[in-house]
Amino acid sequence: MNDIDGLLSEFRNARGQELKPPQKNDGVVNSVHAEYDKGKTHSASKWYNHFLALYDDMENTIDDWTVRDLMYYFREKSRENGCNYVIHNMRRDMGIFKTLCSNFSNRDIVLMIEFLYESGQKYLSLDTLQPTVLSSNWVITIQRDAHLWLDDKFDPDKKNVDKKKPSLYNKKATPSREYTKPNTGESKVRIGAWK
């Protein structure tokens, strides 16, 4: 090991280089970044801090929330319930909430988010839950069950079975006919005969 250190020091001396210990920059890695960060305002934290101020007074400010606030609310609810939702594509998630805002009020959207995380529903996994579920066909089921949950009528163990449609759970769901022609045993079909 000593031979390698000696060889490296000879190369440095031949090229006029010196070995200096790294300097401390008070937590800043590079002075170029320090100058850049000094004048920069971090807009993501600014918007998140704005949301936190609205979140503290949620009852009075919920109707004034923007799609960004709804997206941050989804993340906060997931964190409160021990799930790790990270906003990977902010533009996509904000687009989902913008579409939801055109069809539902902010209170309905917040109710659906709270329902997903706090109701004990069993048809969607909390670990992989994302706002995309609110842009799928699940949104009608989620909204219906959220209002049932609000009225304390939601049962997470109940299976939704439509009695008109046959399914795995309801095999006798075919509708009975009003009139069936009795089978007399006679056949009007003659094989090979012309009219």
C-alpha cells in the first residue's frame, strides 16, 4: 500500500499537483450552487406552506381550495394513514383533480379522499392508492360509498351484488319469463321438404 501512495505522490509532483484536504463550506457543496440558491425561492415549498395554512382552517377554506391544494390534501391523507404517496407527476395529478372539480364540489372530492383512507374499504389497496383511481370508473362507486359512509350506512364487508345481473355470487339472477310456450312434442319442421 505504501508503494502505491509513493507512486501517486510522484505523479502529482511531476504534474505540479498538491493533495489538499476538502474544505468545509458550511453545508454548501459548491459555491456556484450557493450563489444560485441564495436568490432562488423554492416555489414547491411556498405552495405547500400555503396549503398547510389552508389545511389548518379547513372548514372555512375548503371551498376556495385549488387543484394543487386537493393534490396536497391527497398526499397528507396518505401520510396520516401510514402510506407513502409521492407526487411523481404533478401535472397529471393536477389534471385529474381539475377534471374532478368540473364534476364534483371540493367538499365531495375531500369526502371521497377521506373515505378511501379512513373508512376501512376493502376493494382498493391503500398502499398503492393514487389519484388516478378518482379518474377511473371507480369514482362512481367511491362517491356512492362515501356518502353511505358519511351517513353511517357503509358496510365494508358487504359485497355489492346486483340482483338483476347474474354473477359468481348470484347465479339465480336470470329474470323469469312471463309466458313460456308449452312443449307439445310436435315439430313443424320437415327435413328435406319443400313448401
